[in-house]
Amino acid sequence: MSKYLLIESRDSFSSNAAQEHVELAVALKHAGNEVTLYLVQNGVLPCRSGADGEPLHEAIAAGIEVLADDFSLSERGIADRDVARGVQPAAIDAVVERLAASWKVMFL
Amino acid sequence: MPASLTFAIMDAPFENARTVTVFRLVQAALKAGHDVNVFAYEGAVGLSFARQAAHANAVHGRDAAAENHPLPRVWIEQLLGLAGKSGRKLDWVNCGLCVDERGMGEAIEGVRRGTPADLWKMSVESVNSLSVGTR
């Protein structure tokens, strides 16, 4: 089993790639890997409660840990209480910790 | 446990939020006690260009000081300063070919010129590497 961190910087409203990245994350999870999705920049937009769509639900349902960059949330006026269930606001230190722990990290 | 981390970055300054994200990653890594290598290539060699200058904003009637336009070279200087204060290493390398293509040979102090071979060496010697490419 490997550990993967996928950093998603795009949102599913403006890029089809974001959906494909979730599919990659789910496939990695189903293959028995540990997977975390870290949403950053506009990647946090779909985790607003009420605006959260199918890709995010797919990831959460698959058991993928979904983290949202606290700085990106704050920049976009999304308070912690506005974040969809299943998504955890997190500092960018979460990325550094996983890099230092030799996770396979991709910036998408 | 302190580790050595390498970041390869490609985006030119003043264009994309990825630049700020990378700066934040470098800062977080240094604060966590890690040594950091940065290999800047293509447009990213402009991040440390010494002749970046703050400017006024005539439309809003602000002079350069009031406009306080952020400059990536200043952020890099601050990251180098953070590394120095915390006793960590920040090795910032600009791809020499990319520098020459763009006429950006004047980098701030603390940034050095290198080649893709430096990226290979940094990656081999690091616990992990992250490439943040332009799209």
C-alpha cells in the first residue's frame, strides 16, 4: 500500500480536470492505497456547503480524507462553519508533513 | 524529524496563485525545521529577478509606497532570511538556460544559477520532491 496526496488547485465548476482528478483519487483508494485530497486555491470552492457537488461526495464516500487549505478558504470568504460535511479545514503544514513522510504527492 | 525537501516551480511572477502556494509551502517547510531546495525554471526564474520594482497606481491616486505592490523577489529574500534565522538551508537555483533566454541574469543575493542536473541532485538527496508545473 502506498500513500498519496493529491493537491487540487482547480474547481469542478470551471475545469473538467477536477472531476478526472477525483476519479484518479478514488481509483487509487479502491486499489488499496491511503489517499488524501488537499484542496487549495480555487480548489476549495466546491467544498462550500450547498455548493458541494458529486465529485466531492464521491471522494468522501470512497473514504478519502478531504482537507481544505485554510488560507484559500479565508481568501474566498468561506468560514469553517460553511465547509461541507466530510471536509476538514487544514493548514498547508499538512502538505509538508506528508512530503516529509515520503508520501507520493502530486500538484494538480 | 528534519528532512530535505525539493520543489520544482515553473510559473512566471505576477501570474498565478500557484506562486503564492509554493512560497507558503517553502515557508511552512522551513518553519517545520526542514531544509528546502527550490529549482526555478522557465518563467519562474523571474521570481528572483533583482530589478522588479514597485509601482504607483495613478488610477487610484496612490504612490508606490501607498500601493505597496508585492514583489516576489522580496518574498524570496524573506524566505532566505527565515532560513538563515532558523539555521536551515534554502538553496534557490535558477535554471541558467531559462535565465539567458529571458535576459534575467540579475538575481537577488542568495539565489544561484544552475542546470537541470542540480534538480536531479537535489531530488536524489531529498526525502521528497514536488513539481508544480504551469498549465
